[in-house]
Amino acid sequence: MVEHAFEFEGARGYTLSGRLHEPEASPAHWAVFAHCFTCGKDSLASSRIARALAKHGIGVLRFDFAGLGNSGGSFADSSFAADVEDLVAASRALSAAGKAPALLIGHSFGGAAALAAASAMPDVRAVATIGAPAAVKHILKQFDPDSVEKIKTLGEAEVLLAGRPFVVKKTFVDDLERHDLAASIANLGRALLVMHSPRDTTVDIQNANQIFTAARHPKSFISLDDADHLMRKSADAEYAAKLIVAWSSRYLPAAG
């Protein structure tokens, strides 16, 4: 497997930093991986699943959303809508490089972004989510209730997310509350794989049930058993990757 940097221009003009994983042989397909909220492309789930997919013949781009990791922009100016737009920009950049993605994978909040972005990615034939919320405003459950009220009252506030301080603006909260993810799921028009752990304490598995119910066929659900939300165990990432490869082979065009 070959891994190298892949930079491209995001929807709002920022340079976004990515890593491209190319299998040793010509890849059967290409995929884009969307990371979880504030995690970045180098999170354990992103890096391990991308490498595992490449090992099984699927090339993958993982990248930092604007304002995170090595990408340009400010997290304070980020929004769910901006992440969706950057996912579409990633697809276009890969396509321009002759690596049009047929598969879209999203972890947690990145899964919600994948569900919202897929309809604007014409080459994508299949979408897989891992521990995704059924509504984008679910992310506010990670905030202290007082912080949310403070953001709405003052226009912005510093909040601790996964032990790190981030400035969050009211525009971010307002954006979360206006998205109808259920409509995006119902109109997905792509094969969907919903993967979720029944022991997920960050995004309850009922979210998987809601996503699956809202989606039209073809759709599949696979339990990740005792995996934690962040997929910290390498065996869980490998397992998820193998399942994605096997499942997607039914829906992706024949390599040629």
C-alpha cells in the first residue's frame, strides 16, 4: 500500500489536507472517508479503516475538514453545511485526479455529513455509516447545556469537546437545527450500509434504527457488537473494513 499527501481546495477556498491510500495493485474502487466531530483525518477510526480498506483493494481519501488538523480555515467558522460542501469538494478533487469515488464512508458526525452529501456526488454508488446520528443536532448532546445557552445568548462561547477547547458560534448551532437529515436519507438514492455498536454510549443505537427506517432499499444493517464509538480497537476497524468491502462489492460497478 502507498500512502501520500493529497491537498485540494475546499468549497470555501481553504486548502484541505488529506491522505491518500492506494492499494499495491490497481484499486478496484475509490472511496472518501469523513471523520467524526473534531476528530480529524488522523483519528484511529479514520486511519485504521482507510489502511484496512486499501489492504483489501479499495483506495481511500481521508482528510481534515476545514478548521481541523492541517486544513485551512477556522473551526469557529465551521458548520455542518460547510462539512457537507467540503465532502463534495473532496469527491470532485478525486475525480479530477482520475480517481472518481464510488464509495462514501462516514464515521459518527461524518456519517451524517456523508448522508447529506451523497446526492451531490454523482459517481458515488454506495454509502456506509459507522455510529452515525439520525439527526445532526444530536451533536449538541456533547455540549454542556449551559454552554449551548451561552452560545445562543452571547453569540459564541468556548466549549470543551473531547477534552479540548473549541470556540463555537451561534451560527454553528443554528445550522445544526435547520437540517432535515431524515429527508436526505429518504432521498439518498444509493445503497446504504448502517453499522453501529449496541454498546455505543455516545450515539445510541436507536439512531441506527431511525436511519435504517428512514432509508429506502437497498439498505443493510450490521452490528459492530462491543466496539466503542471511536473504534479504538484495531480489530474493530479491520472488521468494519472487511464488511464494507464485502457489502459494497454488490453495488459498485465492476472494476475495469
